[in-house]
Amino acid sequence: MNDFSAQGGGQPNGSGIWNRFVLFGVGAIFLVAVVFRFVWLDTVPGLNGDEAWLGWKAYRAAHGMDLEWRTNSGNFTNPFFLLPLVWLHSLFEPSAWVLRVTAALSGVLTLLVNFVFCRRFFDERVAIASSVLLAVVPMSIAYSRFGWEPSQIPLVAVVVVYSACALSDRGRSLYFWLPAAGAGLVAGFLVHPTIAYLGIFTALGLMGRWIRPEESMWRQAWFFVAGAMVAAGLGLAMYLKAPPWIQSEILERFTNGAWFGEMPRFLVAWVRNFNGINTFRFLPGSWPGAAEILNLGKPWSVFALDLITGLAVLAAMALMVARVFHKDAGQSGVVSRMQVVLLVGAVTGTLLFGVMNGPAKVAVWFDRYGLWALVPGCLILAIGYAEVSRRFPRIEKFTTLGGMAICASLLVLFGSQYFLHFWRTAGDGGLDSRVGVPQIKATAADLIIDWARNNTSPASPVLISSNWFAFWPTVYFMQGKSSEQEWEMVYAGPESAEPLGGKNRYSVKYQGRPIVIVEFEDSDAWDKWRSIWPEKILGARSVGLNDMAERPNLRIEFFEEETTRP
């Protein structure tokens, strides 16, 4: 029997009716969380430009064109995400669900792998609790519905974190688990560079194998110092690897002491990884006041949900520390050691992230940078929950009901602040995430293709946009649709701003060719385009597309015949 279950924390006590009730409740919560990863996947939210850009690359590769492995920032594209996309696009036409189903399946696989590993290293109660928590955490659900490479961070984090636990156990093969941890880190780095923070856990697992921090308070103190030194070494390596402009930003944070003053705000942003406020603000724009988290010059609102989440994490950590310190609790040294590895890794990794990045890099729009912390965070909370049940067996049923109520509340919160909010308002976030049925950019692509079929000009048409989130989804949905003309797709983003300054380079280059311009309705790019092509153009017509709430969203202008300036 495992450690927690040996102390009364394994199988729930009570009658068979109670056991069946718990089984049904936990199963229902888990099932709803899984369904949330797939329902309305093709519609909610509006298609993001990065999702569509990856899909565009995958579609081309699936149809015999060269596969471009580098991202715009020069990083290597995550092969565990891109290759399944290529395969899916060899079977299906472009759609939002094709772009996102890899993320959804990766999210479900994360839950299953976490349960298998956790049950092996801790016990069934902790395995169930950590898997259900990981299933219902709002950011975990949201990024399982989003076709981004970082959506696979939690899946890789499971392998790295539990490999670190195995490395701390002398009874487990070093020759198996060390390569497993290394492979997990390498694979994780391909998924997203922030996985490097989990390297602290791997180093601590190795050190714990010989230091055995559970044996005395002095060893635990030295172990924490060693973890801080590992974190400092990792931070130095990150600094040396960073480009010059990031190095100067880090230096400035150290020289003026900004990292220390920003730490309280960072910790607030950090706990919002678990309660979902950052995610609700980023995607649907549904959480009032959460935009303040990027305004470092003004006081922040601290919501009750922030306090509850923070206190829950602190309480779980305190219970773990108390369990390690008290040998009479009956916990084996190996499990105590793994808990110390988790605690020190989570604390030092979090502090290093805060020192290196500050609150803005884990808040709204950057919340994905904190995805690596979900797995160890949910595991710590699950161990804390199991410890409460072990210490206070008389209230075990109340503790179980409370845990189920918290998980159900997180699902209700996600349902109301994400799904229902999208369906009621079409989203209050950026125009790129607004909801239309079907996808607004898919409708735009159909209109453009229909226009091209009816266009009588012998010249090939040109599609132009200065907005990444308007251009790539439209281009993506246009793939695979029949058209006799061969399109020239032109992304005139910030790096191509000069031609939009009235120099008329575009007017000369595309003279006499049919032109389609796609921008968001409120974009100031329309004024720039009018400076290149005057508003009175023979044959020009405009089509506006609204979101589900009938608000203007995307606008298309068709220039069937170009004239020169008066």
C-alpha cells in the first residue's frame, strides 16, 4: 500500500453509496473537462494569425511543397505539433478544428500520462486529484483549444517533472531515467523555450539522490541553497544566450532593482495562471479590470479569486513541509525526498522566472509562458489535499466534497467566462478573436474566391493586408479552393511599413492588376492604403463582415481596375 493510502488517504472511507457518489462526481467533472476541450472547437475563439500561419505551412507541405521549419523569430518549429498538422491537412480541407485538434488531443493525453506517472510515484488519491485539477484549470482547457505549439508544454512537463522524481529515488535506474529526463528537456525545448525552467527539477532530482534532504533540516537547507545556485546558473545561461536587446532589459531590471519591486505583482500574475483570470482576459476579454495587469504604472485590482488561489498553494506547500519534517507521519524517505524536489523546484523556478521576466511576461497575452508551471503546481495542490485527508480523517468526506466543489466551480467559471461569454457577446477581446458562425475569415476567403471567379481581368489578382491576424487566416482558408487565377499574397506588416507611407511603391508594382485588401474595420491602415490608391477607383467595392453580435469586424475592398492618381 502506498504512503498516503496507508494512513487512511487512499480509498475513500464510508459506505458503498458514498464511494459510488464520489466516483460518479469525479468522473462527471473529468468528462465535462474533456468535452470542454472539443466542443465548438471549429468556432470558439476566432482564428488566430499564428494558428493559421502554422496551418498554411502544414497544408503546403501536405501537398508537395517544401516544409519551412523555422519560425519568424528564427526558432525551430515544434515538430510534435507541425508534423501531425501536415498529416491532418493531407486528409482534410483547411478548417479551425483541423488546426486545433492536435492541441485538444495533447491536452487529453497530458491528463492520462499524468495519472499513470503520479500513481506510480505517489498514490491513487494524489493521481486522481492532480489529474482532475489539471483537467479543470482554465488555462489548461483554453490552450487545449488553441492551435499553438505551446499547447503541448504541459504534456512535456509531465515527463520532465516525474523523471526528476524518479532520479531522486536510488531504487530506480539512473541509466533509464536520466536519458528520459534529458529527452524530455530536449523535446520540451522544441515545444517552447520556457521548458528550460523545468531543468531545475531535473538537477534537483539528481542532487536529491545523494544529498537525501529528507533526513535533516540542515540537509534541506543546503538542498534549497543548491537549488538556488542551480537557478542562478540557469539564469546566467539564459542571459548569455539571449539577444542583445533582451540582455539590456535584464541588466536594467537588476541595476535599478525593478525585479524586487515588481515581485508582488508578478506573484499575483503567477497565481492567475491557475484561476484563469489572465486567460479570460486574453481570449474572450471577459474578466473586468484584468487588463490592469499590464499597466505597471497603476495599482492593480486583487480579486478574491487571486487570494483564494494563492492561499491554497501556500497551504499545500506548508502541509508538504510539515509532512517532511515529522518522521512519525509514516511517510517513506523516498516520497518525502520527491516532495522536497517538487517544492524547491517550484519555488526556485518561479522566483527565477519572476526575476528574469517580471509580471508582464506571464500576464495577459503572455500567459502561455507560465504553462510549464501547471503540472508541478497541480501536483503540489493535490499532495496538499491528500495530506489534509490524512491528517483529519474525521472530515475526509467534507474535504472530498470541497475538492469536488472547487473543481466543479472552475468548470462553471470557464463555461460562463469563456463559452457563454463568447456566445452572448461574440467576445470582448481583440478583433482577431471575435466569434462568427462560420469563422469570419473563412467567410472572407469564400467571398474573395467567388469574386476572383467572376473577375474578367486577365492579370492575376493580389491579396494584401498589413495585419497578421487578418492576413494569415484569410490566406489559410483560401487554400484548396478552386480558382483559375494564381494569387499573389502580400503581407505588408510592420516590417514593410515604408511602402504604406505614401511612397506609392505598391501602386506602381501592382498597376493594372485586380487587388483585394483585407483589414479589420477599425484599422488605421485604411488611411495608408488610400494614400497609395485613391478612394475613387473604378470598379472598387467594399464588403464588411460582422461578428455574431453584429459588430463590424473584418472589411474587404475589391479593386477590379486600378487608375492612376489625379
